[in-house]
Amino acid sequence: MIKKLLTPKPRKALILDAGALINFSMNGLLYLLPRLKKSFPGLFLITHQVKHEVIDRPIKIERFELGALRVKRLLDNHTLSLPEDVGITEEQIQKQTRFLMNQANHFVKVRDQFVDIVSEGEMSCLALSSLLRHHNIDSLIAIDERTTRILAEKPENLKEVIQHKMHQPAKIATKDFSTFKDFKFARSSELVYVAHKKGLTNVHGPKALEALIFATKFKGSSISWDEVNELKKL
């Protein structure tokens, strides 16, 4: 995944989920996105659902207004783009989002009831990614939340994750996870790693990379300590 980011191919898109943007914002790292985009042969995209989560809703709340304005500036200066910029309509995304949410939220049962394991914002990012394929655009989804990534990468671990979250026995209700198998993901920690290796961060010194990765971990990036140590060694 890191190699893909460091040597991207033409016709690419990075899709940013709300969690990754909030992580960057809370750590004062939003300045990295314009710098990363300059060396990325494609667009940085957000869906309208993500826009609602990081701009439209928080801009009306005093506590979160500043962060929303910072992200809005990235949209206004075209660091971030919306799906319409690649010819994908909101109607298309909503339809695909509903399909993916219905699939994902009928995978796991607790007390013989299906449980919702994904959110609309996350699924809208996957919906956009799937629609981009029809435009021959290869996409990577920046998402920090663990469940959605496990759903695509290691669905066999889903039962354990849900049991840990809900503190109740869970049951997997299907063996077919093929709908989610072709998505590719990166976390904010890995984006920061790439930015550091490219010399784009404002933090320098022997402890800089460690500090950056720790900062993203403690603001929501679901990266394990083993993975942190692996990144530090690369």
C-alpha cells in the first residue's frame, strides 16, 4: 500500500473519509494535503456525505467551526474535489451507498438481530470507489475506522471485532464477502508516513516520524503498535 502511494500510476484518485480528515485537522496536519496532491497524479475526492460530516454540520457548532472552515478552505481551493468533477452524480453515489450499507449491515448478528456495522459516510467512500472503476480511475480510500477495512481485507476477523465493540457474542450470517474484496485502503498514519518520506512535513529530527504516527494513532487511526513499529523501520 505504501509503495502504491509513493509511486502512483496515472488516472488515480485518493478518496478521503471524514475520520481521516478529522484526524489531520485535530493534529494540525491539513497543510500536508496540498503538498501531497502536488506529487499525486490524480484527484483528492470527498463525497457529499463526508462533506456534511466535516464541513456542513460542524460549521454550525461553535466548538468545531474552526476545523470545518479549515477543511472548507481545501475544498474552495480545489485541493479536495467532489464526485461531480469526475462525472459521477450524487444520485449514483446514493444508490450505490444504499446497496453497500444493506449488504454490510446484514453480515453480523448479535442476539439473533442484524447489527449496523458501517456508517453512511464510510460506505459513500466505497460507493465512489466502485463507481470510479467504470471511469477507469484507480482509487485508494483513506479511512481510519477499523471495521470497514476488516470487512474488505480480513472478513474472517469481523466476528471478533464486533464482539469486542459490543461486549456480546456475535454470529457471522454469511460466507460471501465478495462485494467488498476489491477496495484498497490507507490510514492517516500511512499518508503521514508518505508525507514524511517525501520531506513534506514541518516536523524534523530523529523522532519526527514516530511523533507523527503516534499523533494519528491517538486521534483515531486504527493502527496497531506492531504496525507502528513496522512503519518506523521502513
